[in-house]
Amino acid sequence: MLAALVGLSGCLYLDGINEPPEVSLVLVTDETVIYIGERVWVDGRDTVDPDGDALTYQFTIEHGGSADDPMPQTCGAFMEPWELCFIPGAKVDYTVTLRVTDEHGAVSVGEPISVHPNNRLPVADCRIDTFAKPNNHFIVGREVWMTGVESFDQDAGDVLYFHWEERLRPTNSQTAQFVMQTSDLTGEPTTDWGEAVRLLVIPDVPGSYEVGLHVTDDPEATDASDMSSLCQLFFEVDPDEEPCIVSTSPDFATGTLVFDRFDVRRLEVTQVTDDLDPFPGSAAGEIDFLWQMEHTPGAGFVEIPGYGFSYLDIDGGDFALNQRIRVRVVALDRAAHDLSGCPVNLATCALGAGCFQWITWEIEFR
């Protein structure tokens, strides 16, 4: 440690030999697992210099194995010269090295510390986006939309991939009639997992159904076993019931109506019950009406084409004195129903008790 130096006078002088710093570098964290996007602190405060020299600290961070690995961000916090804080931005290995130099230029490099941030699981969040019946069931043949748009990743910047799967449907469901189509946010069909944030299901039979949404942030995932988070949706499906005409104006059950040939009178359906399309008052209703007229008793009904409103105005001037006609209105559903069980001459069609699919007014002009 000491060197003997002989001066010109022959005296012996002792001068200290500068020794390099002794580097101590530790990882400082309260967590047993480090995640992407969280602060990582390393500390070299226990580094000492045997000679008591002032020290300069230089940290180096090496990371990743590809050119596009993101650089770690700094924490934006006040740090002492012997401290380093960084935020890992990718699931790659980070190696932190501390180089310490004393005031005489002696250099020491400490043992590197390796940090491997873990990828946190995405959170799969799914819901049904379609109005249900009051009993919270859906209807055969009607669209049922699901969405996973509220899913998110706990690691900032990760891209999510969506895989929908059928988990349950009735045993008598036919694949050819059952529809399960992934789509993007706008509802356009897609098979791209990175865009398939929505799902369209059209059930083909009544019963119990279940679908699952797997969400991953791994672009290499190829099937459900690679998924990291699961959300499940269970729903019940009922048969599509026929719409029921409840009331009209004037009341269709009052007998033959007498209209003045010089007046315009209105026939109107005022209330219809239906699974999802009650009239009036359905926000998503698509109920239409088919109007037919029989100009001469027994001649048969003729459709009034292109007219789907809930009312029909009758101009008495279009008819002869004492002419008798029949006017029929049929409540149409989104799905077609078989009304062949109702003889065409019947004034009303009632496939169920107290439920009229069509009603008929009898009118005479005076």
C-alpha cells in the first residue's frame, strides 16, 4: 500500500498509493415481482472508497435483444448521485451496471444487477349489447351482440387480441342455422384477433347458450390455451312469439261500421304486444303492418302494397253508395310466422288464446 521514495537529501518519504472504490449495487424494491410500467430503484449508496475520496457515479442500462425494444423511461423523481430509477417498458431483460470513479481517476465497476419485468395479464371484460325481453331472455332468430371493448391491459402500451369461443348451446342446435360471427368495433365481420372486439350471435333454437372471450396481449397466441384472461357470457333464448293486436280505433269487435261517402275516416292499430317490438313505445321496434282490402264480399283480400303504417285512411268518395267492403290489418314480426292455421275468411286470426295476428273491419258506405 505504501511506496518508499528516496529524496535528494537521502531521506525516506512515504506517499499513499490511491486505491479504487469498492462498488456496492443493490436492487431496492418492496415487491417480489417487478412489472412493466412500474418503477425500479437501484442503489449504490454503500459504495465506499478506501481512501475517503470523493466519488462520481455513472449508471448504464442495457436491455432487450432487438433494435425496437423501447428505451426505459426515467421516473421523474429527485435522485441522489448513487441512485437510479427507471421504468421498464418491455418484457425484456434489463441489466444495470454502476461505474464509480474517485477524484484521482481510479475506476471500479460493480457486479451488474439483472431485472426481468413480468407481463401482467389483461383483464377481459365482456357484456351483451342487445336489449333483452323483460324476463332478460333473448329470442330465436334475433341478433344478440356481445362486446369486449371494456377489456384492458394492466401494462401500458400493450395491444390486445380477442378470441371468442362457443362454450354451450342446445343439443338440437344446427350449426348450419346457428350464427356466430366475430366483428370489429363498427360491426364489420373480421377474423383478425386484433380487431375482433365484438361478436354477433343469432341463436337458432330455444335454450341455454354460453360464449367465452379470451383476451391476450401475446401476438404469437394461436389458440384458446394461449389466452391469459377469460370472460364468460351466459344467456337464455325463448321461442319467437307472434305479435298480438290488442286494440284498434274504431274497435274491430263493434260490428259493421257505417262510413259517410263524403268523409275520410281512419282505421288504426293502437296497441300491439310483441317480444321485443311492442307498439307503440319500442326503442328498437321494427314492427310493420300489412293492409288488405276486399272490395266485394267473397272476392278475396288484395294487399295494399308498400304501406306498413299503423293506420289507413279511407276516403268514402272512392266507394259506391251502399257498397260493403272488408279491411284487414296483419301485424308483422321481424321473423315470418305461419298463419296458415287461420282460414282466410275468419275476421280474426288467433293462433293463441286472446292473441290476434290479424283483425278485420266490415264497412258499409251511406
